[in-house]
Amino acid sequence: MVALLPLLVRDRVMEAIGDVAAADGRWLALATACFLAVIVATARAWCAGIGAVGGEVSATSASARYAVGSLVNGIAPAGTGGAVRIGLFSRTLPERDRVLTATGIAAAIGIARAPS
């Protein structure tokens, strides 16, 4: 079944490529800017969380770690990117309970992003 997947989605992919090619470039640029802004803003939230518990991570490193999680979410099932982010960000924390601490930071960011 997995081997047949490219054949099953080929028409949809070609249609999507055609839609993107026909789209207004200004809207695509705006969407790209917004996507990048979300990555940077959420990475900065991770920086603040990591710093609050005694870790240290640069904005560039946090953005890269967050983006890798987003990439994994795009190709893996069930929000696997969140677990990847926790693993990547936990490496910036002191040794003691770092995965648990990173999980707490992820939960706090999720709660802050939730609609009120």
C-alpha cells in the first residue's frame, strides 16, 4: 500500500502545484512571512522558557530546533514533531530531569497559545 501512495496522491499533488502557480505572489509572500514569524515567535517563547529554568539557547538555535520539529510534523504522523522538539530543546537544559522540564515548557507554551 505504501508503494502505491505516490500513484494515489499524484493527481492531488499536481493540482496543488497548479493552484500555487496560479496564486497571487503577494499573498504567497505574506503567508511565507507569517509562517516564519510564527516559527521565530514560538522559538523565542522556548528561549524564555529555557532561560527561566537555568538553560541557555540562542534565538537562532531555538528557531532551528523548532523548525526541525515542524518539518517532522509535516512528514510523520500524530504530532511526532512535538516529541522531537522536546528532545532537541532538552539538550539545552541542565542534566537533572531535562526531558521532564522540556515537556513542562512545551505544555506552558501550548497553554499560552490556546485561545482564551
